[in-house]
Amino acid sequence: MIYLTHAFNVNRMAAKTVALDSEAYELLKRQKRSDESFSDTVKRLARPRRPITTFAGMWGDLTEKERKGLDWTYSGIRDADRRRTERIRQMWSGK
């Protein structure tokens, strides 16, 4: 069992001790970004997700030129993914 403790910081926030088994600790550690504390990681992962519908209409104010630019960018990314997938497929099939 691994115990994580968070010392009092400058803001004098209350601290809690959380017990994690080794597997849970390793999973959390893998999710932790280099610039995050474990508290930051838990908050990021536990924060409620917004439904995709909240983003509907977000790009409604883009100009036609901006939309075409995005289409072109995403099209290029999809094409690159297809080429990469084909190279991997050929590599695995021995061709």
C-alpha cells in the first residue's frame, strides 16, 4: 500500500491522505504530467467531462476561407494517417 500525502502549501489548504495500492499508484503516475502535482492530476482526471454538444456551433463565426483552411489541414492529416497505416500494413505483411 502506498500513501500519498500533500503537505500544507502557502495557501494553507487542508491536506488529506489517500491510500492507493501499487497498481493504482502506477496508473495515476502514468497519467501525471511533468508540470503537475498528483493533486492536479486527480483534479484533471476526475473533473466532469463536458458533453460534445456544448461545442456545437463553436466555429459558426469562421469565414469561408478559414473553414476551407481547416478542411485542407484535416484532409492532409487524414491522408498522412492513411499512408502511415499502409506502410505499417506492408511492413507486417512482409511486402
